[in-house]
Amino acid sequence: MERIWTTELPARAGETVLLKGWLHRLRRLSSVSFLVLRDGRGTAQVVIDDPALAAELGSLPAESVLAVTGEAVAEAQAPGGVEVRRPAVEVISRAVEIPPFDLFRPRIRAHLPTVLDHAPLALRHPRNRAFFRMASAAMEGFRGSLRAHGFTEIQTPKIVGSATEGGASVFRLDYFGGPAYLSQSPQLYKQIMVGVFERVFEVGPAFRAEPHDTPRHINEFVSLDVEQGFISDHREVMATLVTALRGIIAAIAEALSPAELALTGARLPALLPVIPSIHFTEALDLLSGLTGEDLRGEPDLAPAHERLLGEWAREEHGSDFLFVTGYPTDQRAFYTAPDPARPFYSNAFDLIFRGVELVSGGERMHRYEDYLAAFARRDMGAESFAGYLEIFRHGMPPHGGFAIGLERLIMRLCELPNIREVTLFPRDMGRLTP
Amino acid sequence: MERIWTTELPARAGETVLLKGWLHRLRRLSSVSFLVLRDGRGTAQVVIDDPALAAELGSLPAESVLAVTGEAVAEAQAPGGVEVRRPAVEVISRAVEIPPFDLFRPRIRAHLPTVLDHAPLALRHPRNRAFFRMASAAMEGFRGSLRAHGFTEIQTPKIVGSATEGGASVFRLDYFGGPAYLSQSPQLYKQIMVGVFERVFEVGPAFRAEPHDTPRHINEFVSLDVEQGFISDHREVMATLVTALRGIIAAIAEALSPAELALTGARLPALLPVIPSIHFTEALDLLSGLTGEDLRGEPDLAPAHERLLGEWAREEHGSDFLFVTGYPTDQRAFYTAPDPARPFYSNAFDLIFRGVELVSGGERMHRYEDYLAAFARRDMGAESFAGYLEIFRHGMPPHGGFAIGLERLIMRLCELPNIREVTLFPRDMGRLTP
């Protein structure tokens, strides 16, 4: 008999079915016992009438692996409306010991460090699992929407010869006796690849040696990167970002069942046909009015200001999203293109989602002499960027792009307090295992 | 006017079109000049009748970025059957200098080290670009075929606390003052995730500090990884591998135009409904007969033997592919499941493609005590594998998987002599940039 998923059970009432999975829970009542079997997608309720079988199952630690053959019977009281009766149970793999926490409770009853120490087990909890199903769907939606718009996928090296984004926060490596570094972002490579494919994206790890021990920081994360050429300005990049976000949200809505989505606590946002956008200077004017402080001339937005802007976008435009454009050029990375009309401000943007910065992007410079000038102005050595600079000597179109942190995105969608909850095996200053 | 791709030009005869791209080549004849414009997808021929425009274009270095508006005219002699006439040309970005090699010749006329030194430019060559279009399609086909079979995508950490596959060939990292390593493979993590999703895949970088300077070795590569649970034995994993390969080949055939595919020199293989399979012991018997040497009792297959088996598969079965199963257990990684009927041999397999090993995989052990025994037998310390071993204490189903090296796959499909040609920015003992 072919094994079915527990999620297929509701459609199989009246049939004999074979399920396989883990002993999620055994509830022994006086006259009957209920086995909850968990497989890779959901759970099923199995009614155990036979006292001998109940006793045998009672001797197994939770998480033992079972095969269950029985009759699928409609039962209004059962989760999903169908349960399995008159089962034959085969023990495929007996667990050696009792788990350190119960996986059948709505939340694992342990502190986060304990949960993370036991991540290989804790990830089996349906709620935790749902976060990573969401991450999988997000990657699929990201790629699919971009491929549909003519983007090509690239995989760029993570061992690099020099720090890309700045000096201090980079991991150093012993590379056959010499120094090397872990890539902080594929920024320079994706720009190089605009010269090849014009439109590229990458999903891959990025590494930041930032010594910050906060709920928002991890030192290795998954970066969803995009870069595209022949743009008129940053607004074309913003349109691509909206396309990618639509793809992500649609893929999540399709991949997760309503029950699984509910487990994550996510509120999937609607993306308006046009996302509201505000220039940095207008944002400071607006915030000055909202706060009563004179914020004009500030170099950047504080988190409290982003929260206020998020509330304003919701009230004024009914939008969870708000673009802020035109951040001061000197506040952004060296490759940022200035606004040609007023170069003090840039063609860079942030996307604020429910009051928190979610995505950074913008137009990049594309002329060789502009890069030389930027390096000189910022006191950076051009020699570390030889291969990168070569492309600007050989013709580059106006281009731009953005990067989304996958874990940050899932954290914000699910409105979780700690990014480690949605990081598969988080790496931070104090955690390198499992 | 909306810009069209050069590949759309053949369908636009009779229309006024806007193209954008790079000055790929300018051929100045006595009465007329031909501009070949290259964009992210192909090239288009532009006829320049105006001597002043020809002179202006003649002053531009190749790779300058242009916008060309003109009439699309059917012309049997033109590549693709349509050329652009009476053009207006706008210089979007003037190249600073002449490229160190011509990109319009069928092959770049330079030695591989020079090509790799100038990779950001060399990748713009249509043949090189086609290799990476193929890689992009391969990743898409791999993921799509697996998602269609219920697999979930994961992204596992690349900074790890201990070497996964063996001690020597691992890159060491300074992690906030302590030691860490770069992941040699996601093997342990993907097994852990079988306990969560049952079926998982990952596309990501893997790092091997092997000090081998050969045409087949690079020190960072893209690994296409699969792991699945609740298998009967390794043959179910082999079936999944065939599914994935079918997806890869189909996606390549769909994504690349016939012209682009021809540039790569690839011969796309047909996958027979059933791939021939031979047990290791039978392979040694067969090879003994073919070579006249007594090879029975050999611990492994030499490359020359794989070549002979490849020829045999082609002649005997008409197949480019051959599975070899049952390699001696002690020759494989510690997690390899032995054949229950004769444990000296394993449930591991290799897939040989045109006489070269392309993929390794197999069933893994799934019982805690088997791991403890394997660690003891191999004199490995179990303490480095604490998080990994935890899953086997808490119930794991029979499972298995495989890994495909992306660059190795493309190299073999295109029958190239050096893996660096199909590695985006190769990392080897002597190369860390660009």
C-alpha cells in the first residue's frame, strides 16, 4: 500500500490508509487511547482500542518512528474531521530516550537558549517547522517572480580576497597560509554580473562579524539579492522589489495551509498597486511636525522615526509598506549613486515595513571616474577593488539593486521578538553549534 | 519607446525598435559599417550608412554602452534574419579603454589564467555567459523537480563548529577569537532536517581546503544537495536523483536557445526510463573480464575503470548513465548504511556519466547505536557531533540522499577540460580574486 501524508487523510474517509511518521503524542484514557502521529506535513489522530497496543505504544518514547495502517473514518471531533481506527502499528525506529521538552504543546516550554541548544529536535515542533516552510516558500516566490521578469540566477564566491562593505565587521580566514575573508554581501559580484546578464539575482549566505549581541543580529544570514541594468533611476529598482515581494507573499500563501500559516502568527500584508514613497527630506519635515522636534538636517532616521513613519503610512495611505528615498549620499555605501539634481542626496531607498526597515537598495554609480572620486573622498584604497573597478573601465549601464535578509523578513512577517527563532541554526557571538 | 531584447528582433521586422547593449564589434567596410550590439541575451546587427556616425562609433572603445533606435528590416544575410537600419545611436556610457582581448571572436584568444584574471570582462563573452545561463537553468530545474515531489528547501549554516566530512581538508576561521570552520557539505544538517520535513534540498556553497592544483579541483563549489526520509533503501534515492536530473536537463533545454546551447558545446543526454545499475562486485567481475586483470577484492574503482564502465553502459545499454551500487562500506563516509544482507558492502551508490563519477549518494544509517559503533570503529570522537547525534536518539526513519557538484555537472555536460571555465569566480590554491 502506498503511504499517504497526514494532510491527505481528510480526503480518504472510508479507505484503508498507510501513514508514517513520529509518535507526536499518546493520550491514554481509561477506555481508549489516542495516538497523534506527526509526519513532515501535519498530524493525524489514531484511535487505539486495543489495550495491548496502547501498552506497547505507552512504552515507546515520544518521537519514535511508526508506520500505521488503519481505516480512515469521518469523525467530527477529530482534528481535520477524519481519524484512523483499528490500526496496525509497526515500530520503524524506537527513540532511545524521552525528549527534553514536549513537542505536542502549542509552544515549547523552555527558554530560547535551551530550544536553540536542541534545535535538531525543536525544529520538529509544528510551529517552528512552519517558520521554515515559510522561508522555503519565500525563496521560491522570490526566484520565480524574478525569473518571470528575465532575471538570471548566479552563485558568487563566499571566500573573498578583501572586505566588500567595510573593514571591521568581516570574518578572517586562513586560506592556504594567507588571509582571506567571508563575503559580507555579493554586492560587487552582482554588479559585475549586470555586465553579463543585465538582470541577476542570488540567494545565498552572507557573513557579518558584527560584535552585537541583540535579538535582531545574527552573524550569518541568507541574503536575497537583486541587481539590474539599464534602469532610468532607482524607481525601476523599487518596482522590481515590489514584484519580488508580491512573489514572496503569494508563494507563502500558496505553500502553507491556513492551519500552518496560523501557527506562525503571520499577518500577510497586502501590497497596494502603488506603494507610497516619501523623500528623506520630506520624511524629516513630516517627522518634525509629528514630534515637535526640528529634525531637518538630520543625517539618518532613528528607529523611533521609522516607527512613526510606519504608523503614518498606515493611517494616511492604508499601507504596511513605505519607501523612503533620497538618503544623504555620504550616509550610504560607497557605490551609491547621487541624485543628479542634488547630489547631497542619493538615489538610494529603504523599504519600511510596519515601521521597521526591511530592505535597502538603490541606484549604483556606473562611471569609472565616479568610483575613483568616491574612493578618494572616502579615503578607501582602490587597489582592493581591482576586478570590480575593471567593469567600469569597460562600459557599464546605469544599474541598481537591493538585498532582503530572509530571516529578517520572516521575523517581521511573523512579528517575532528574536531573529534566532526563524534562523535554522543561528550563529551569533555565543553560538556556533549545533 | 520600450526597449526590446536583441533576441526579440527577428519577430519585429517592419517596426521601429529600441535596443540597448554593449558595442560588441564594429566592422568598418569601405561603403558601410556594421555594428554588432550585444545585450544580456544575444546580439543584433546594425547597419551604419552614415559616415559621420561610423566615425563616431569608431572612436569608441569596444564595450561602450549604447542605445540604438532604428528600423528592423528582414535581411537573409543578417544573423537571425533581421537587422537594424537607419539607426540613431546614443552613447549611454563610454568605455574608458580597449579590452585586453576581443569578445567577438568565437573563443577568447588568451590563456585561461589571463581569462580568469579578467573574469568580470571575460564572462561577457557569449560562450562563457552561456555556461552560466546553463548553471542558472540547472539550479531551477533541480529545485522545480524536487518541489514537485514534496521537497522543502533549506539553507544551512556555512560557519560550523567542527569538520563534517573529515579533518584535514577544512578551512579554519577566526570566530570572535575562537576556532570555527567552513562547511564541507550540508550533510549533517540535511539529515537533521529529514526529522523535520522528511524531504529536503539545498543549493549552496561548500568549501574544501584540499591542496590539489588540478583541472578538476576548486576549493569552493556549489553543492546541490538532497535528503529524504522513509525510504525502503538506496534505490528510492536513486529514483529521486533521476527525477532531479530529468528536471535539470529539461530546464537547460528550455532556458537556452539552440544557438546558445550550441555555443556551450553541450550534448544533453537522454535519460532512459530505467538507468542501468550494476553492483560493485559485478562491476569488478566485468572489469576483470574487460581488462584481463583480476580486480576482484579491489576496494574502489579507479578512474580508468569508471571510463570502461561508461563505455560498457553505452554499448550494452545505450545509456550515458550508469549506477554503481554497493561500494565497500569502509570506503564510504561514516554515515553510510551497510547492506543488511552483506554489511561489508554498503547501500551507497555513484552515478557514472560518460565514464566519470558525477554524483555520490546512498542510504544513511538511522539508528543511534549504529552511529556510536561507526564512530568507535573509525576512531572518531562522538563529542564533535553532539547536535547531529541527538536526532538519532529521538527517532529517525531510514533515509538517504545525494549531492551533485554544480560546476562538475556543467563541466561534464559541456565536456570541458577545466572546471574553472564553468566556475563563476573560481577559488583555488593560487586564486582568490577577482
